[in-house]
Amino acid sequence: MEKTINGVRVNLVRGDITRYETDAIVNAANSSLLGGGGVDGAIHRAGGPAILEECRKIRNRQGGCETGDAVVTTAGRLPAKFVVHTVGPVYRDGRSGEEEQLKSCYVRSLEEAAAAGARKIAFPNISTGIYGYPKDKAAEAAWTAVQDWTAGRSSEDGETFLEEIAFVCYDEENERLYRRLLERKD
Ligand code: AR6
């Protein structure tokens, strides 16, 4: 399904993010930037070694990526131009700053993608796999962060750089949760 918020098209799709045609694909990475399982593994496998090569350079330069922050690399063989690697929080009890960190992942990814010149960006459901963030709470945080960021951009600049933000859900539950949020009148 599709919805326009603050002048930006928001697309909700179910599937494998590595196959999604966009400018920037967001990776749910870890602070080492050296790869892992889940969507991180899938992106490195599909994109090839050029991604890891750039990740190593960033690591040498700045020692990795902190939770809530984001860095940009090539997308290698993927259809996208860039991969934005962000590091979601590991969910503990919901009172350890997880929500702010997760929102920061979305905001920093949007900022980095914008700086790289992307007009379209696709997000996986950051932290909701191996990092154990409850899917309903994560979807709510993601949606709020994206709404707030697009609202801020459009009021400052008159128009946003972005054409499309896609939420690419791998599982049925996430797709259902995002659908409910997009259908909500707010
Ligand atoms: N396309 C879209 N979404 C996917 C794909 C895919 N190909 N594969 C999995 N997902 P996770 P995290 C969904 O575990 O929780 C890695 O080892 C998945 O169903 O990939 O942020 C990193 O290196 C889930 O909804 O990321 C870190 O160490 C969502 O992507 C750690 O996992 C996120 O699940 C990060 O954990």
C-alpha cells in the first residue's frame, strides 16, 4: 500500500529488501560493520565484497558505527546506489533508551541518504530480528521518526528532497503492523 506524508510517498511492501529498486537500502548492521546474520547477511551476500571493503575503510577511519548512528557505502551489485548501514539498539527492557536510539537510526539514515543524494530510500524493520525489539513498538517508533523528520524537512525547506520512503517488511506480522499505522488517520 501507499500513502503520502508531508509530500513524501510512503510505500509498504512485503519482501526481500535486496531486491527492492531504490536509491538507498538501509542495513540493520552492528557496530563492527563487519557483517552478520539477518538482513545484514543478505545485503552483503547479494551486494558482494565491495560493500565490506568500504565498511572496513570506515572502521579504520572512525572505529565502526555507534548505536543510533548511520554510515554510507556503495551498494555493490545491488540495484540500489548506496547502502546506509545503521546500528539498531539491542532491546533490553524498553527503559534503557531503546526508543530514542531506534528513532535515531531512522533519522540518521534519512540524513545520510539525503547527503549522498538519494531520492528514494528503503528501510527494513531495524532491531526486530536478532536484536529482539518488540515489533509493534518498533513500528510505532519508526513511523513517528519518519513522520517527524519529513514534517521538519518540509517546513524548513519548502519541499523535501525525498520522493519515496519504503518500509520493506520480511514477515507478515510487521507488514500487518505497518499497514495499521499507515491506515491510521493522524
Ligand atoms: N529483507 C528485508 N528484511 C529482512 C531480510 C531481508 N532480506 N532478512 C531479514 N529481514 P535482523 P536486527 C528482517 O535480525 O534485529 C545481524 O547479525 C527480519 O525479519 O536482520 O537489527 C547484524 O549484523 C527483521 O524483521 O536485524 C546485527 O548483529 C528485520 O529484518 C544484528 O543482526 C531485522 O532483523 C542486528 O539485528
